[in-house]
Amino acid sequence: MSIEQADATGKAAESLPQLNRTVHASAKPPVRIVHLGLGAFHRSHQAWYTSQASDAADWGIAAFTGRRPDAALALAEQDGLFTLVERADSGDSFSVVGSIVEAVDGADVQRLAELVSAPATAMVTLTVTEAAYRLGADGQLDTTASDVASDLALLASGSGNPSTPLGRLVFALAARRAAGAGPLAVVCCDNLANNGTVARNAVAGLAQAWNAELAAWVEENVSFVSTSVDRITPRTTEADIAAVEAACGYRDNSPVVAEPFTNWVLSGDFPAGRPRWEDAGAVFVDHIEPYENRKLWLLNGAHSLLAYAGQLRGHTTVAQALADPQCLNAVESFWDEAEANLAGTAAGGADLQIPAYRAALLARFSNARIAHHLAQIAMDGSTKLRMRAVPVLQAERAQGRSGAAAALMIAAWIDFSAAADTFHDPLATEVAAANQLEGTERVRAVLALVDPAVAADDAVVELVSGLLGTFAAGS
């Protein structure tokens, strides 16, 4: 594109109206859901499900950002509206989602407390990343983590606002208790096994460390709902913004691109009510663990394996990595191990349909029009592998098998941790220090950061050590 063409395109975009509730007639429902972790996935998933409910007019979302205010500032300019682009092999479809009625900088803890303590608020939903829960190897809150300790000091002194999503939520729950606003649900939508229990342990642990009476109130009044969430949602690009302008005739600074497929399984109580998410296909079950493991091991596990192996072999997207026979073979081998340890039927007799699920994943991953970048998936590996690789490895070894395919995922992560120019991980400093060691001691030290029990197994250390370098460029 020439400079003149680019200038003309920019002027044309400026002449378009900006998306808002005047351009797109949409009444604002009252805030009844507070969300922590405003990002693309929340908007393509929970916000979309809420907008599709038959009682959507009764359920507005106030969404708070995590680390930065950018997403809130951009959405606030559009009255919370955004365009969802469903990107299939056959083309794009466009729809406006209006369930977010307030977009707020996560640092505005006072506004968070106001909304959570309002009697109309029925739930808090979370997409704060796996690492944000700060649980130790024993499954309990690690109060020695620097950010947790800092928030505890702030909460205890009353002199400042907590900085982590966990600290902010506990602060807001204290405000709800003080207001006498009654019970509510906390709905965890992060990729963690039994994530409702994870959220409970994290929130209750921080509350107990701060104020025992608050912890008792949380135990009595807060329901923690477990969920399994699924919708591939890559980062939005400038090309995506231009595509919305061309197709829709308005400017949207915050569109979201997602695959057509979506899935949501939930288990738990909603003491103050909930939207009719089942109208959009959400499923409510009594026992969620089989569904969680199917998704965590087959989808998320394959994503992690592709993220590390694919980048080591020079690929940048999921579709590119899957087209590499060496990466594909590694995924299929890992799926074989995972499938061997997934129950054929879920509790209650629901068939998990593993072969069909695997086939659908291959089709979804191969959608080259969804540019799902491996660098995005690769973040926070020390936390993710704890749920995606370690359970399969341990289950295989308990059955007398090697678990080599799960071990290969861990080996690829170790190789990636040493080779990557940029390594995003909550334990990046510790991983870097461990990588200064040599041989099996290096592997043992890095493994210990993921799972101490695995690191203590000499046979596993030898297995992982022997798999290092599998995905070296040119191999």
C-alpha cells in the first residue's frame, strides 16, 4: 500500500461513526455480574454467553482490567460495546455484544468494592490467568509470594489498595460483608483443574491471613463455581480492526476475533441467581472433573506442546506448528497417553466422546484463518504444565508405562526456557538460575519448580533429560 493509499484509508476510517449505543441501538442492562480480567477471551466467551441468554436484559457486566487500564479505556469510549468476529474457514461473521455495561481500570479498587457490595450483584467471574491464584504445591495459598505478602500488608494497614486480582477481590468481599449484601457466587473461568476449589483456597487463604471473621463470612456466604471454558481467541490485529470497519461501516477500536466453536461446562451453586447461559449452549453438571481433564489435557496440553515445540522449530502459530509432522506426531502421542487416562464416560453417564473431540481439535487447530500465536500460549509454563503435563505423566507411570509423550512436553518447555529471547513466567528468575546448572541436576532443578514430587523421581529426571533437544532446529 502506498503512502497516499494509507492516508486515504485512514481518512475514510475517521469519517465512519464510532461504535456506541447510539450507532447500535442497545439498552444497558443493570450490573449484576462483576468480572475481573477484562480481555479478549472474557469478551468472546462469558460476555457472549450472557448476551445470548433469553434474560440478557437483566444481566449487565462491569468488567475490570488486570495489569493495565488500556482495554477499559478503549471499551468505555464505546459504551462497552464491541464486535465479535467469528472466523471460520468459509469466512467471517460479525455481531455486536452489549452485555458489558461498565469497563473499569482494575486499579480502581474502590469502584470494585462498590459494585461487589451492591445487593444487585449476584456473582464475580474471573479470568485472571492460572498464575494469579498463587497456590503452593500443597494446594494452599503461598503467603510468602512477594505480591501476596505485599497485598496482605496493605490490607492489614488499611493504607492502600491491593494490587493483585486476588487481593482486590478479597478487599471487595470485605466491603460486601460490611454492607450486609448477602451471598454471591465466584465463578472461576481459568484453565485449572477443579478451578472452583482453587479459587476457594486462594480467596479463603488470603481472607484468613487478613481477617478470621471475614474468612468465616466467605465460608458461609460465597459459593465457588467450577467451570470448563473453551473458545480459541487470538489477539486482535490492526487487520481485524480494518475488516470490521469495511464490513460493518463503523469504527470499533476493540473487536474480538474468535473461532465459531465455543463450550462452557459449569458445576456449583448460584445463591443470588444467574443468567440463562444454557440458552447459548452452556451445560450444568454435578461432576465437572472429567470435562475439565478432557479440555485441560487434550486441548490445553496440545497447545502447550505446540507452543514450545513449534517455536523451537521456527513456527509462530498453532496452525503452522500442527502442519509440521514432528509436532503433529508429538501431539498425537500425548493425546494417546491422555486418552488412556480419561474415563470413557463422565459421572452421570455422559459420554466424553474422546475420538470425536480429538478430531474436532485437529480441525480447529488447523484453521489457518485463526492466527493463534504460540508466544501467547507459551506464557506461564511452570504453572500450566502443572495441570497439563504432570497429571498425565504421573497417571501413565502409575500404570507401569513410561509417560514419554507427557515428559516430552516438559522437555520442550525446558529447552524453550533456555533458548527463548523473551521468557514470560512467574518463576522466570528461578528457571534462569536452574538453567545455569548442568546435566540431570539442571533438569531436576527446573522440574522442582513445576512439581517437587516429579523432580524427586530419578527415573523421570533421566527420562526428561534424554528427551532434551528433540525439537532442535533441523532435527
